Amino acid sequence: MDPQWDDGQPIYRQLRDRVVAMILEGVLKEGDPLPSVRAVAAEFRLNPLTVLKGYQQLVDEQLVEKKRGRGMFVNSGARQALMKDERVYFLETEWPKIYATIARLGFSTEELMKRGAKSVPVSQPFPTRASTEDEDDSNH
């Protein structure tokens, strides 16, 4: 799997965003375990501290919770909270730029809707192994 990191943003932030996308797309559901820090670090050839920093951001945002000795799990209500926050962020930050590009290039609504129907989600999932007590670095 090639993660294709964006040089314009810290990797821990991209990991956080990837988990957010997985929650929003339903790949990770409430109560599901996040892949262990070691598994993600090994899969993407990252420092475990980088993965842990991305996960910690999700904990700070109360989207996931640490369960001592068991790993990290998606919190109840995480998807709903994300939907609200991500929608506001999109409409206030992303949409004005997209709208300006659409207007500048002269796309019609029909062209965009036809193209949108062919699009697929772009998030890349993490390794599929679930967290276990023995391999999770996040419970220190």
C-alpha cells in the first residue's frame, strides 16, 4: 500500500484526517478499534510516535477513547460530531475555493453531477489488523 503523503501537511495530521475520513465513510464505526500504533507504523514505515501523535489528536477531539490495555476505539457519537464539524469546515473553507474554480472554468450543474456520480471515495484505509493489548503502544 502506498500512502502517498502530502508534503504540505504534517504526517500525523494526515493520519488523523485519514481516520476521520474512515469514520465519516463508515469504514470505522462507533465502538470499532483503531488499528494498533505498531501496525500502522509498520505498514506505512513511520515512527510509532508520529502515529501516536495523530491518534492523540483524535483523543483530544473526543472522537476516540483509550481503553487501558485494550487500545483505542471510536467513541459513540463520533460520526455525528464529525459530520457537523466537517460540514461547517467544508462550507466555510473549502466550498468558496471550489465554487470559484467552478465559476472560473464554466462548469454546468449537469456536468458536475454527471462527473460526481462516477467518483469514488478517496480515503485509504489503514491495515486491517485490530489493536491488541500486546502490540498497542498507546496505553503508556
